Amino acid sequence: MLCPGQESVRLLYGELRLRVLDLPVFAERALQRVTLDGEVLPLAQSGGEIRFADPVRVQRDQTLRVLA
């Protein structure tokens, strides 16, 4: 279970490639970090938009977690 200020994406099948992730719930909050299976990802935040320094590939059974 996630706490307030946290969101996650876990893939059950396939893969998801991301350059930008838009989460309006974080528009008024500064992010602490975004991780992929515990590895911190470099990013820039503008409001609720998260722009990754390098494209992120989330694969089956991996979890992308956003923490504010």
C-alpha cells in the first residue's frame, strides 16, 4: 500500500517506454525521487510533468515509483 505523496506503476505484461510522465497530483509538490525497481532516475519536474533525462523502459514485473 502506498502512502500519500506516492504513486507507482507496475507492469504485469509487455513493456512501457517513457520520456515524459504527467501526474497532475504532483503539480503543487516537489518530487523527492522517482525510482525504477529501487534505482533513482534522473529527471526534471515542471508542475505535474516529469521529464526523464533518458528514456525509461519499464518491463514486466518492474515497478516505477514516484515519491514526493
